[in-house]
Amino acid sequence: MRRGAAAIVLAAAVASSAPVGRLAPRDEAKIRAVNERYAAGWRANDADAVRATFWPDAVLIPQGSEPIRGMDAINRFWWPAGGPATTVTAFTVTTDEVGGSGAMAFARGSFRLDFTYEENGKKVERTNRGNYLNVFSRDSRGTWRISHRMWGDRR
């Protein structure tokens, strides 16, 4: 009986020191896939594909700006009606870390974005490099999408 009690205490101690609520490998794979679909949508200049990676009430938090809340505001920010046409020519996303538990997760990494736009009748080419943090939430069907996206330029 004593041996059984000791085993229970030891098992409880080991269990309490283990990480709690880590993402299942299949969920981590799904999050990495959403991150890649996001980048692929931009590379294809496909606004619908980019939008499909976000929840309708998503929030963007660009460096130096106020938060942009909801898909209508995100559309006005990234795809303004009558605004200058921007073409993404390359977009590389590196995912350095994925974590979370339950129905919440995050992906953190870096990016390089190459794009062109027209200004005063001239084609302008730009490159932006930076870091990002995406927060994901999962619905009851197991679908992961971005709920919050934050990024900043590297200086």
C-alpha cells in the first residue's frame, strides 16, 4: 500500500512539472498551413485568399498605427477603393515559433515583402523586412484562422 501511495505522489509530481495544454502536432501543422496560405495569397495578389485566413472580426496592429478592427476596416486599409494599385512581387514568411493551447495559438517570425506601386505616373519598387506575430483562434469545427496580426519593420 505504501508503494502504491508513493507511486501516485510521484506521478502527480511528474504531471505537474510537464507543460500544460500544449498544441497538438496536428494543430501546429494547421497553423503553419494558415501562415503559408496567408503568404501565398499575397504572392498571388489574391485579396480573397488573404481575407480567407482571417476571422471577420480580426484586428491588424501595424507598426506606428492604431489597431484596424474588422474585415471592412482591413479591406479599406489593404485594398482601398480607388487607391494606388499595389502588386506584391515576392513575399517570404519565416515561422520561428508556434505555440499555444486549447483554441488559441500564435506564430512568430520574420518576413520580406517586395512590392511595386505607381506614384505620379512612375513605378516604385519597395522592399520591407520585419517581424510579425499572428494570433490564431480555432472554432468548434477545428478551423484555425488569424484573429490578430501585428508586425513591425526591422531597422
